[in-house]
Amino acid sequence: MTTIDLLRREHDCIVSKSYQESFHTIELSELGGPYELVCQLLLWKSYLKLRGRKMSLDEILEWMRGQEWIGRIRPSVGQVTAAASHLSYLLEHGYVEWITRAVNKRVYLIDWKLLDIFEKHYLGGEK
């Protein structure tokens, strides 16, 4: 199996919200910890809701401002902007290109179980 095939398989894991497998992501904030997890949660939940659409960064930011679930998380402007800029690229170019073009960025594995547990226990969960 090629790297591209593996990344396509990871994309399937992302959109199915599989708890069985991890997937690669790019560090969005360079701050780590809970700050980074908020960025990742914003990115991946938004990606699931907007997948298949082509939107500019401004359109994504406007969409994010109107989302109640994002308001409950209470992210900083920096967290929203980081997630939105990466989301814009993801929607335009796709997951495989987003990961393979990550130059000088930290790429690591994450999974939906971690994101869901973080949201539920640290942020109080989606209502």
C-alpha cells in the first residue's frame, strides 16, 4: 500500500469518525496541550460539517461565528483563525494534499476518541 493509499484510508477514518484508527494531523497552534486540542476539535468538527463545499477563509470565519457549538467552546480568535485557515486549505485541496504539503510543520497522530473525550470532559460537551 502506498503512502497516498494510507492517507486516503485515514481520510475515510476521519469522515466515519472511527474510534478504531488514528489519523495524521498538522499542529495548528504550536502551543500544544488543551489549546492545541481546541484547535483540532474546531478543525475536524467543522470539516465534517463542511466537507465537499468550497469556501473562502472569510466565508468559513463567518460560518464559524454563527455556530452555537463553537460559541460554547469559547475559543480564542487565534484558535478560530488557525482552524479556519487550515480548513480552507483542506476544503480546497483535500486531506491527502494538506498532509503531504505540510512543510516545516509538526505532523502527528490524533483520533476521534481523544477529541470526543476532550470535548465532553474538558469543554462540557456538545449540547
